[in-house]
Amino acid sequence: MKKILLITTGGTIASRDTGEGLTPAAKPEELLDAAPQIRRFCEPEAVSILNIDSTNLQPENWIQMVQVIRENYDRYDGFVLTHGTDTMAYTASALSYLIQNPDKPIVLTGSQKPIDYPVTDAVKNLTDSFVLACQEHMAGVYLVFDGKAIFGTRARKIRSKSYDAFESVNHPAAAQIYDGRVVRYFPEQVCPGGPVFYDRVRPSVFLLKLIPGLNPDVLEYVGARYDVIVIESYGVGGVPFVDQRNFLEEVERLSSRGKLVVVTTQVLFEGSDMDIYAVGQKVMHCPFLLQSYDMTVEAVVTKLMWLLGQTSDMEEIRRRFYEPVNRDLSPVQESLMG
């Protein structure tokens, strides 16, 4: 049987009612005991590195996760990380950049109800994650939830309470898991050269959501404090440029100072295409402006944090931002950039 390491970080799956709201408290052995069927098809071992609500999770905690996986990589056939749902899509994306070309499965999961509740999705999600982690020739970072295995860079939480909380955005799911069986939709990923681990991120990234009436001087403020500004714009992407709220001028100033600006969209599906409207075309001449195409916001933000951890050269970051990692950018979008 395969040896799988369970890495627990807290979240709803491990929570108990303290009288002041749900708080992570369960130990990793308690999670395994709640799903005894797991021991019938693999040899699980467990370690706890955090026991927090994922709202409190920070980029430095991603490095902790990477270190644990790296230290144990040769001893196990796969890894399952339990995690709170609120920031799990960010962590799934971050691990996709911090652990590249793994030849083993790294699976994140959690639940909408604690594992010791009489009615819960936790046992199914945990069991499904171990099933996926035991699959032959299954490599990469995945998020497993409600029977779906989603590539780590494509996951988004779209429901706050329902069991089908996560969706694969702008890309089909990697697999479905039914009663212990895995139906894969993509062939085995080739991992030339073996895994590459990174141990640095720099979270100097600010995400600004545009709303009508927002004053563009906010860009001057955040530009003085962050190296990269991600603008979550409307529709296919663009920047307001009329009257007293002229964001175009502020973006040009940021770009002239060597700050990187990335425009993404508030719309969940289909991504950006800033060539369509004047509000997009007028800003595309800025030398340090990029658009996200069909990448998720979670992937955009964590990819930039990873890149900033490797280099301070904005031109290099600009180039490497468009190099696909773990299916974060579709081939059709690559052709648009060429």
C-alpha cells in the first residue's frame, strides 16, 4: 500500500464549537479516526504544522508547508493537506508555484462542516483526497472538494456554505472521484527534471477592486507601499479615463516609476481581453502593464508573490508572468499574447 502523509493546518474540518464560534482544535489522528476506511487502502501518517482558521493564514505559512513536504518528499508517495476553505484557493495556487514539476500528488482539501458533526462533508472530502493521492501516475497540486479534483491554479471558492463550494475556473476539472474510483480527464503530467522547491515569497502585491466613484489617488498611496498593483476591473478589463476620476493618468505614473500593474476582471469566467474596448487599449501602451487573460485572481496574486521572491527585476517578472505553470494560463491565451 502507498504511504501518504497527512499535513493538517486547521480550518473548519478540524474545528469545534468553543462557545465563541467554531475554532480549529482537532488533532490529525482524530481526522484519520473519523475516516477509518482510509487505512484500508493506504498507510497514512500525520503531522500538524498549524491549527488556525484559514482567514488568519499568511504567505509565510505557505513556506512552512513547502518545507514539510520537501523534508518528507522521498519518504511518501503523496501528500494530503487539510486547510480552511476561505483561503484554500490561494494556498493551492501558491503551492503550485512554490513546488513545481512534482512527480507525486499534493492534494488540498477541507470541509464546510467540522468532521465530528453528525452530518458533514468532511469525511467524504478527506477520503476522496487520499484516494486521489494513491492514484498511479498522478502528479501535481490539486484541490479536492465535493468529488472534484481541480488543478491548484484553477480553484475558486464560489459558495460560502454549500458542499459544492469550489469551482474550476476557465479550465475543466482534472478528475472526478466517485465511491473510491477516479475518472481522470487529462493524461499523466510529464515532470522532466524532478521537483523544484522554492522557499521565498514577497507579498508586496496589492489587489484593488474598482467600483464606480473610486478616487484614483488611491493608486498613488498603494504605489508608494507595494511593488505590484493588481486592478480588478470590469468586464474584459479596462481603466476609467474620463472626468475627475482618471485612473489612466495614475497608472501611467506608476508605470513610469517602474511599478508593475496587472489588470484582471471581476467577472468569474472567460477572463480579460483588453484589445476590445478603448478603456483597455488606451492603457496597454504602458511598459509595465499586464493583463491576466484567463488566470484566476488567486493565481495572479500568488504568482506575483512567488516571482517577487525570486527577483526584483520588473522586466523579468513581466516576462515570467506569462510562462504557464500547472495550467494557470490557457494555450489560446498564450497565442493572443504572441
